Amino acid sequence: MSTASAPGHGTSEPGLSVIMRERRQLINLAYRLLGSLADAEDVVQETYARWYAMPANQRESIGSPGGWLTRVAGRICLDLLGSARVRRERYVGEWIPEPLPERSEWISGRPGGTSADPADRVTLDESVSMAFLVVLESMTLAERVAFILHDVFRYPFSDVAEIVGRTPAACRQLATSARRRIHASSQAPAPSTARQADIVKAFKQAWEAKDIDALVGLLDPDATAIADGGGLASAALHPITGGERIARAWVEIADRVPDLTHLERTVNGQPGLVAQEDGVTVTVYAFDIKGDRIMHIWAVRNPEKLRLFTGS
């Protein structure tokens, strides 16, 4: 694979800095493929373990260390995606990708609450929006890998073929099919980030006021709300459909848990909300907004997916 980094120098083994500077690229790739930062970190760790498990002379012979690391990480992700699909069939309720905070709010779940290393951070752009990640979940494993590698990270299909185990022509078709899924999910253009923030703020205010009419006015009539508790936190096991049903459900939440504090935060690069109870983050809300209406709400309540928001 020839696109990820400069080759090593002559016959000398690539230095640590040459290898480790690929870490952020690998984290970004693995998160988009897996929808889980925890799994992405495991993939990168395993990738580096395989690199250093090779004899020194074998590492020295690799012309593009970054390409080798990307190829191995991609294959590990492909294997994990297959097993993840099986695990999710046994998952309690709906499964939603792990949400990410804005960089300035990034908090590590590591002991001591130390901030995450910048190299571990995921670049927040449209390819990590919750809406985008959810569409990726609808793709076949091969479509997902081919699309992310080619359309998001700009690897040529010849390189993608090495990871997916298909011909470049087949990978091109996979990416084309994935693009159709993306386009089919985009019913209308998203408003500006500032406009989205205004709508989320209005939703927050209407929710706190328990104003059902105002909530209904902000929600598309065919809106969908999905919660992910993973069996570790209370959450609806099935999606709630319809703007009025969602509005009433959210007012019921306000009645049931009156001491919730709602904070306007960035979630996966888009305006969102964080709900806290006694200073502890209990839910992270991501929104998909088209025109002036909210089309989808994703409520992540599984505490294992909230570690980056803990203390935010």
C-alpha cells in the first residue's frame, strides 16, 4: 500500500517516530469502520503488536510502514466487524455508535482523569457524524471498508483490494453501492451548523418547559428516536416513531427525572445535548436535522460508551 506514509530510509529500520505518527490515522480509520473508539484503540494496539512481533530484518524490508500498518489495521477491523455483527444480534435493545465530544471537551476514561493524547483523537468532520455512522451500519462489511478507505481516506482501489480480498474492480463497485446508500439517506440538505445549534437549543428549552406543542413543531412528523442502554441503563428497547410520540416521551422523561441538567455540547462534530444527573453524564444526544426539523434523535445511555463525556 503506497499512500499512507513515506518509506523507510534505505535498509535501516524505520524509527519509532515514523511508526507512531501513523497512530492518529489508524485511530481515525478504525473508529469510522467500527463505530467504537474502545475497539479502535484495541485494533491499533494489536496492529503495533504485530509490527514489533516481526523480526527486525523483515520490518526493514517494508518500504512503506504506514501502508503496512493501514493494511493490517483494515484487515483486523474487517474481522472485528464480522464478529461485531454477531455480538449485536445479542445486544440488549438498539446499538448506537460510541459518541465523541468536541476536542476541547475531550476527557479520557483512563485512571486519574488525564486528558487523552492528541494523537489518539479522532478528527471530527462529516464522516463521523452520527447520521453518517448509522448509515455505515446498514452496509455490508465489504462495502463499508471499501467506501471508508477509498472515499474518506482516499486510498486507491488497488490498495483497498489488498484489505478486502477482492479485485480493484469489485472494490470500485462496492464503493459505488455504498455511495448509493449514503445518497438515499440524505432526504434534504442539512442546515448550517449555526442553524442546527439554534434548533437543538430550542429543543432543549421546549423539553425543559415540557412544552409538547413546541417540541412537535421542532420534530419532523416522521421523526425517529432511538436509545441505546445496552442492558446497563434504562432505555426504550425499540425506536419511537412520529414527532408527537417522541415529544410526549421526552416530556415523560422530564416528569420522571426532574433533576436532569441539559448541556449544549458538540457530539460527533454536530450540535448535541448532554444530560447530567448530580453532575454525572447519563445520556448523550445526537441529532439529524434536515431543513428546520429534527429527523432523528440518538440517545446513548450505555455507560460504557460515555467514558469520554464523564465529567464534562
